[in-house]
Amino acid sequence: MKSKIILILSISFIVFMLFLLFFYLIKGDSSRWQVALGGVVVSALPILLLFTKVNPFPISLIVGYYLFLFCSLFLGSIEDFYNRFKWWDAVLHFYKGIFMGFVGVSLYKLFIATRIQTRISKWIIFLFVLSISVNATVLWEVYEFLGDLTFTHTMQSG
């Protein structure tokens, strides 16, 4: 069931981004079709979870990932929410930090055996979850920077 939902969400978002890619490509809007192309790539990443033996992420996190992509790529860059609403970027950064904290907790539960989890210090767990969140934010900023450097110039305008 989880695999079907991941597949449906992934394909739906890929089709949506492909539609935007071709729509803005035909219109000649270079910055928007390039953002849509990047959206196709990052929206296909959850499909890789279908090839793993154990998927540690609940469906709510997968839906949260697509919610972030929709708000960041479509609303933020393509619909220009970053420039129209000055608070948009800050809200997405806050959301991404909380979201990645939940991803860190899921990874912790996957990698640490249940019998050992009770003996690990809460501070170590906190540092693990915090480091996951910070590293994900850094990787997303690198993605935005490289996207602006090579293709479009809308991703870091917030």
C-alpha cells in the first residue's frame, strides 16, 4: 500500500512538473521551465525508496516532502511567492527544519535497534536529529545556489 501511494504521488508530481516544463518552454520563459526541470528531478527521488528493502519513512513524510516541493518550486519560484511575500522564504525554512527533524527521527528508529534505543542519551538523539536537519538545509541551499548559478535566477531571490 505504501509503495502504491509513493508511486502515485511521484508520478502525479512528475507529470505536473513536466506539464509546467513544456508550458513554459513553449512560452519561452527560461527561468520557469528550468525550475520545472529541477522539479522533475527532485520529485522523482522518492521513487528510489521503492527499491529499498525497508522504507523507514511514513506516508505523512512523503506527503510532507511533496508539500515542500510544491510550496518551494511551484508557489515560491514559478508563481513568484518569494518576491510577493517576504515571509514566504522564512516559513519554508522553518517548515523544512521541522520536516527534516521528523526525517531524522525516522532514520534513528531505522538504524538503532529497539533494545539499544532506551540506553542512548537524549542529547545524542537531539544532536543526531539536529545534524540531519542542518545538513539537509545546507544541501538544499547548495541545490538552490547551483540552480541559480547554472540555470535560473529565481531560487534564492527570497
